Amino acid sequence: MSHSTHKSSPASHPSKTGTDTLETLHWLYLVEQRTVVPIKWLVLLLVIALMLFQPEERQKLSESLFQWTLAIYALTNLVFSVLFLGRIVSVEKFRRFSYLSFAADLLFVSTWVLLTGGLNSEFYFLFFLLILRSAALFQDPRNKFICDAILAH
């Protein structure tokens, strides 16, 4: 019986970046590419459709504010789509960019809810999409708690 020296394979000890394994980051990257990016564009189209077909909601906003808010969010969606779908961001640096993308979404949703009636806004349901996204993105309990506290207010 011969004993050979066995080196552990990378699969048995996944590389880590910060508190995440590369496997976890790769999975999150795929979720961002296949699910989050398309949903962000659908949300933008939904907001545009609701504002166009519900004139009473649109009357609450000035025309230029309506256009600027949508244009800025469309531009951020375009930037993150190129970064994530074009794989410009490495898996190791994904977490930073996903936080920025999440912050842009949070700012957009908060702005639209505020501008269209606050608690009476028809866009409050968009917060639920952010909550679902945060469940995958913020796996560290401390970061998840901070995110939930921000979303709750």
C-alpha cells in the first residue's frame, strides 16, 4: 500500500474574498445577470406604463422631474447592464458593484414612492422586490440587519 501525498483541490477549499467564497460570488453574479438586470428593466417599463396610462399619478409630478428621474434610472440600468452582462466586473469585485446597483434601485424606488404619494403611492410594492434582492445579496447577518432597517424606514 503506497501513501501518496494528496494536495487538496481548489474545489475542496473554495477561495475566499472577504467573507464570501468565489462560488457564492459566482452564484450571486449569475442571479444578477439572469434575474436582477431583466427585472430592473421591467420595473422601469412598468413605471413608465403606469405613469402614461394613469394621468392622475402623472399630474402629481412636473414633466421635467418625471423625465429626469426616468432618464437617470435608465442610464444607471444601462451602466449596470453593461457591467454585469458584459462581464466587465470580475467575480471578485462583484459585491462592490452589486451594492452600488442596489443603492441605485433603492434611491429610485424611494424617490418614486415619495413623489407619487408616499404611503398612498401605487409604487410601494417595488420595495418588496428590493427586500427579496437583499435576502440574496446581504447574506452576512449584520449587513442583512442594516439593510432591513434601512428598508423598513
